Amino acid sequence: MFGLVDGNNFYCSVERVFDPRLHGKPVVVASSNDGCVIARSQESKDLGVKMGEPLHLIDKSVRKQLIVRSANFGLYGDVSGRVVDVLRGLFPAVEVYSIDESFVAFDGIKDVRTTALEARARILKWTGIPTCVGIGPTKTLAKAGNKLAKKTSHGVVRIQRKHLLKYPLEDVWGVGPRWCARLNQDGLLTAADLASSDPETIKARYGVVLLRTLKELNGVSCAELEEVEPQRQQIIVSRSFGQHVTTHQELSEALATFAVRACEKLRARSLKANGVWVWANTNAFKVGVKQYHPSVALNLPIATSDTRQILDVAQALLKQVYRDGYAYKKCGIGLLDLMDSDVEQGDLFAAQPPRQSQALMSVLDAANAKFGRGAMGFASSGWRKQETWAVKRENLSPAYTSDWKQLMRVR
């Protein structure tokens, strides 16, 4: 038996944990540069605010009522980890599916519903986050149960066959808009319609992926719990700029900043990269602006996680594609073809990595972990300079849980 535990309006709920004045108010969380809505409280949904809607296009009468918060992913990630810790104390296995969703296993648990209710209560008490729990014999059914649970006061639904009779096909996990349109044309409108379809016909017309969904709707599990996160094949860090960048110096510093962050993520997962990909973009949505969208990649002779080496490669690649006379709106870096850091795949003719590379990077990471990110850095990233290109986050809440200087004061 599976459960899906989902934080209700998660980003908005986190903001409310640290600012109780937001309870009962229409709150939205905005994306990078405070551009689009990426999270809404129920009150904002009731006002008609749509997911992904640009803030400047929201009706003025509605916009005046909204409380906007800039996305604070560091804070959201920290609270998410605390929610997962609670789940691991209650369930034998937990799979973190996303920042606000986790699958859990009920193996060995006799009273499934009571345990689900206990999980909701404990998460709310220990973290302040309201959740809902969907329960079913497969992940797909647990996901459906979770959606139904959001419409109840108790927040827990153990899905049954009768629920599928009115469950819209477009809400079934794994059924995208394109498939849904075709299925509707074939007369399939609900989850029950798909579940009762002929498996061979579905496989022939739609493929094996939708066949698995059909089986899962019938209680046949085709996706097991993954407690260990699959190894990533790439790490990408990119941002849109708060204002257009028109000089090589500014673009180079922005790219170096992203490269440093990408390398931190690489080492945190004990990985090395075999390739580097760099790109930059002008603003494709601004009429009358000259467009330029260069990208370039390079395979490394020896895999590395050394920030110094990645920076050298990234800056060399940027020099290849940079052109004067353009207003750049975004750039990014990708670390490609990742492998475990303890795997050595040498090249007899390649230049060897700097001596004591791993030890130096460990010292760097330890210092930044102890004293805060940016305590030690690289000059090429414009370290500790005022970033003219920085993302606009005018409504950013403090880093309540990860920065001693921003701890809440209690009088």
C-alpha cells in the first residue's frame, strides 16, 4: 500500500509559518525576477489568480488585494527536509518525489488511515505545514487519492473503485493533455473508463507507458518506491537577470557565479563532470531587440569537480560565443555526463588535475557550510561585489532557518 503526502500550497504555507499575519490572506509566490505566479494560497485561487500568470497582467483590482512574496527556494527546501524527517519517523520507506510531495510505504502498518492522520497532525505540529494524504495500492491511485483528499476537511482519502467513476481523465498521473484529447475522442472521459479499457488496444494505440497507467488504475503496481535518488546525468544552473547585461565583464561574472554554484551541487552529490555546456540568451519576448542565443559545449579530457577547472573552461567557452552589441537577459551553465567521484578514468596524454584538488575543494565547502555561502569565493565571480545583474527579489522573506544573522527576534 502506497501513500502520497503533499504539502498544501506548499510555498505559501512555508511563508505563513514564519509570518502568521499571512493566514487567511491572498498570498502568491513569484518566480525569479518577480515575474510570474508559481504558488497561490487558496484565497488567491478564489480571486481567480492563475498558475504561471505574469504579475503585471493580473487585473489591477485583484493585484491590490494580493500579498506577493519572492521565491525563497533555500527556505522552502529546508522546511521540505524537515517534513521528510517527520515522515521517516513514521513510515518504513519514503521516496521524496518533489519539494512538496513524498511517497510513503505502509508495509507492516495495520491501521493505514490512523497512521496517515497521525502523519498529518505531526507534520502540522512540528513544522507548521498543512498536508493531505492519498492512499492506494499503486502510486497512481495514491496520487489520485491525494487530489481527492484536498477536497475534504480531514485531508485523508483511501481511494476506492467508486472514486474513479467521476475522476477526470486529465487529472490522472501520467496522462498529459495530448493523450487526454485523443482518449476523449475515443470516448474515454474518466479514470474508470481507462481502467476498464482493453489493455492490448491501449498498448497498440498509445504505447507501453499508458498501458502501465491502466494497470496501476486496476491496482497492479508498476512503479516501486525509490528510496535512493537516481544519479543525475547533468546539473544545470541558470538565471534570468534583474536587468539586461551588455558587457562581457558582467556576463562573465554572472556565469562564474552560476559555475561556482553548480560545482557545489556536484560535490554535494559526490559526482564529477565529463563535460561543460555554456549558453546565453537575449530577451526573446522584447520586441525590437536584436536576438542572439549562443550555446557551446566541451568534453573534458578528465572528469573533475574542481571549481577552478570548471571556471577556466566556462570562461573560455564564453569567449568563443560572446558578441558585443547585444543585451543579454539570461545565461547558464550545465555540467554534463556525470560520474561518481571515486571513479578514476584517466587519460595518459591529458593534463593532470591540480595537486590536492579534492582537499582544497573540501576546505572551501566546509568553510562555506560553517560560515555561510559566500564566506569563501572566487574573484572571477565578482565575489562580494554589488551584482548589477542579480535577480530581482523585492519581496524576499529572510532565510529564517539557514542564516544566523536572519533569525527571528523574540522580545
